[in-house]
Amino acid sequence: MNVARAKLSTSIYIVRLFKENSELLAASICGVLVLLGWLMLNLNWIGLSVAILCAAYVIGGYESAREGLTTLVREKELDVDLLMIVAALGAAGLGLWRQEYNLIVDGAILILIFAISGALEGVAMQRTERSIRGLMSLTADVARIIRGNREQMIPVEQLQVGDQILVKPGELIPTDSIVLEGKSTLNEASITGESMPVEKAAGNEVFAGTLNGNGALWLKVHQPPESSLIQRIIQLVKDAQTEAPPSQQFIERFERGYAKAIVFIGVFLALLPPFLWGWDWETTIYRALIFLVVASPCALMAAIMPTLLSGIANGARQGILFKSSATLEALGQVKAISFDKTGTLTTGQLQVTQIIPVTERSKSYLLTVAATLEAYSEHPIGEAIVRAAQQRNLFKLEASNVRAEAGRGIEGTIEENRVWVGKLVGLEANTSLPANLEQTCHSLEEQGNTVVWIIQAERVLGAIAVADTIRPEAQGAIAQLKKLGIKHIIMLTGDNERTAHQIAQTVGIDKVYAELLPEDKIHILRRLQKQYQTVAMVGDGINDAPALAQASVGIAMGVTGTDVALETADVILMADRLDRLERAIRLGRRAQSIVKQNIIFAIAFIILLLTANFVGGITLPIGVIGHEGSTLVVTLSGLRLLRG
């Protein structure tokens, strides 16, 4: 029974393989025809043999001929596909002219091996793509929706914001939603790469593609299904597959000039040897044809992209999302890394630790005023203040003309008074600070608190102190980066000097730039890039987006990161785990190493085959096997990055 099932499974796999890869089917038919043609030739059935071999040429060489002619007609460029077809047709023509029909078989073998190589490269690339798609395939097609006290199943794409859906135990979450009722644990491995279940209860956000555990969940759709995190990941991966890194672009430009040079040299090799070395014309043309084959840069062309795409797939399995292959390449060259503080080195889950009013107003009023404005902010400090007000069941006041200043604070009109909540930057000249409050706040900042000032009509109402907690893995992550040889690790933060230095000292960062505005971070990053060339920036907030864009590699926290940061960054750490950063850099360096190995191997093998052609006198089939074999070796070498 098990044997029969295994045979059936193998048969299904083979059928699917041929269905997905038409080149593999064409190569298989071509192989059968070449074998039949060779047998007919040995039986001295010349006419039938030539006819069968011609069919092998057409079926096996169609795809290469089509691609080569398309490139020639549309781009006025030569490529390796066309060179292979010319070499095969040259061998066939020479065989018919000299009535040495084995040369026609040689040309057919060239077509066959080239077709097999292309098909195997296609299979290898499909494996990479399937590995990536498999990570993103956990998306539900339908959702169980409750409308008018009726339960019905509808396609996910028909869900609307505000719909309520029910997810039963063991089912996939159909779209990003907020938990209204129920409690369960979710497997978020498809999103974050973390295998440990995460507890979810009312108020928590859940993501499409994650697997519900033992509890039923009532959810409310809060954004369109097409905007869900997993859909954005799928689109980013698709974009990553089509974007060529600088090294690949260079190789492609090199190929165009190289192919022309091969044709030019090939023509001379087909004309000069009889006059220079006394070769006969048949030998000269045969050697020129072998030259066209062995000098073609197929292995060089395959040295880069399979490696980088495999690295992208490997990273996605570990919760590290690279938006492009160029990013993976650049990450392997990083010499310095700068970190934002809040939400990056720390959890970003700030808590209000002290409320200090200086007027007759109560602490509750001070917190209410601050929360009224901070409700319009997405900054973690603002969220902590709003959360503290909600926990005390305080009701917001009416606010108008609210305006946020990135890196400074937020202001608006409350009860006909202009109110400022934030730093004192630029306000000290017009604002008198009570001495005892200033001293108290100074002491709080030395203890690692961040102080937010509340000023109404140039009169200080008081201050609110909030404190953050350092991520448990932050210290270990910084130590790992130093072990990798990254000696320049910097903190860039808008927070005050004392808090910034205390956090930096705890996690092991030596260089700190504090009290920065978003534009200040850009200026510092530019200086760092002049000094260290390739500089990465790790952040999570809206105010980090300009710095993430300026950095050589922008890295965002995937769960706590804002939409703007996620869109701007080049790499996303889906599990918000800083220790994944070390893995990402190792992956980038390993990809670089494999690419270099592949390029050296490809060039060395081309030189070896060229030397053997003119010194050792190799045959056309041997030249083809050497050339296509080196291409396959390089492709498979790149696929090593699919392993963990």
C-alpha cells in the first residue's frame, strides 16, 4: 500500500514538474529524438536519422532560438542563446557538407544539453519561487461573516471595513482584524517566523494567514483585505524577484559586449588559422564553433541571481523580509549600523511613571489635556499617555487645529487656549519654568525617564514622565554585531541626552547622538556614509522614515513599525527580534561569498575550456558538457542559500 502510494506521489510530482516547466518537457522529447537519430545513424538509415535529428533541433532549440531572435530584433543585441543555436546549426551544416553525419549528432547534443541546462535552471528557480510562495500561501479564500444575525461564508476580497467575522479553532485568520471577543493563541510563523504561539484577546490585532489555536475569536475588519500585512509581503517579494542588483546589472551589460566580442573573435578564428597555422577549413570551422560554445558566459550570468533569490527565500523563512536582491547584497557590505531608541532598542511600550502638576489643576486634568492632543499622534510616548488616561477612565476634551511637529511634540486648541505637549525645544525663551519642577524633571531624566511638558498659553501646567523598557534581546544583539566585526554601532534618537546615554550604556553602544530632529538624523547618516560607505539604519517610527530612506540599508521593525517605516525600509524584521539582524547580515555576507565563488569558478572554467579547445582539441559534445555543466554547478551552488 505504501509502495503504491509512493509511486502515485512520484507520478503526480513528475506530471506537475512537466506541466510547470515546458522547457523540461521539450528537453525530454529532444533527448529521445537525439537517441533515436543516433541509433538510426548507426543502422545506416541516413535519411531517417537526419529527419529525426532535425526534429530534435526544432523541439530542443525552439525556446533558445525564440529568445535569441527576440533579443536581436527588439534590442539589437546578441545573447548566449543565439550563439548556441548558431554553433549547433554550424555543426549541422559542416556535417552535411562533409557528409560526416556525426557532426549533426554533435550539434543535436549541443541543443539537447543546452535545453537540459535551461530546464534544470528553470526547475531550480521554480524551487526558489515555490519556497518563497510557500511562506506566503497561508491565506484563506473565504471568511465566516455575521450579517443580520446570520452566518455566511463569503470570499475574502468581498470583506469590508467594519465587518464582523468569526474564526473557529484551527482556522486561518482571513484578513487583518481587531479581536472583539474571545481569547486564543495564534501561530504567527507565516508572518513573523516565530514558532511560539502568541496569546490574543480583546483589543489585540491579528494578521491574515496566521493560524488560530483552541479558542473561537470574534473579529472586526479594520482595513481592506488587500492592505493586509501578508498581501503587502507577497507584493514585496514579487518586486524583489524582478529587481536586479547592481552586480547583476553589471554582468548583464558585460554580457552584451562580451557576446559581440565572441562573435567577432569567432569570425577571425574561422578565417585566419588556415593562413597562420596551416589548418584545414573543416578543422578551423569546427574549432570556431566549439569556441562559440565554450566562451559563452552562461555560468557567469547564473552566478548571481539564483544565489540572491535563495537568500531572500531563506530570510523570509526566518522572519527577515528583504525587499530586493540589491538589499541582500548591500547588507553583506555594511560597515556601520545606527539604531533608533524608542521602539527599536526598547520595546516602545512606554508607561506613565509620574504626573507632576504645578498649578491648582489636578493630575487627572493634566493627563486629560495631554491625552486629548496625543490621541492625534502615533508616537509611542503619545500612545502611553493616551493609554494611561484610558486606564483611569478619563474622557478626552474637544481639540481643534491640532498640528504635530515631528521629533518635537504636538499642539492644538483646547478650551480656547493654545496647548503644547512635548519638548521645550524653542519654547524656553517665552516660558518660565518653576525651579522645583525643572529639578524634579532633571532627576527623572537621569533615572531613564522621558519628560513631556504641558504648556498652556505660555504657562507651564506641569510635566508627565514616561519610561520605556529595553528589549530583552537588545544587549545580546549588539554583542553579536560586534562579534561579526561591526565596530561602529551608533544610537540616533530624539530623546534627551541622559536617557539616551543610559540606554546606550546598558545595551553596549558607545556612540550616541541625542535630541535629534528627523532632519538631524539624515545629516548624521550622510556623515557616517562618507566615513564608512555602507551604513544601515534600524528604526520603527514615522520620524525614522527619512533616515531609513537615507541609509544604505533601512531596516524596520515589522510588528511595532509604522506603515510609513515599513514602506520606506529595505529590510523588515517581522518578529521585532533584534537578534534576527545578526542573521540577516550573516545571510548577506554568505550570499556575497557564494557570488564571488561562483564568478571565480565561472571565469576559471571558461578559460580552462578555451585552452582545452586550442591545445587539447576537445570535441563539440565535450565542450558543451563542460560549458553547460559549469552553468549548472554555479546555479546549484547559489541554491545552497536555501538551506538554514
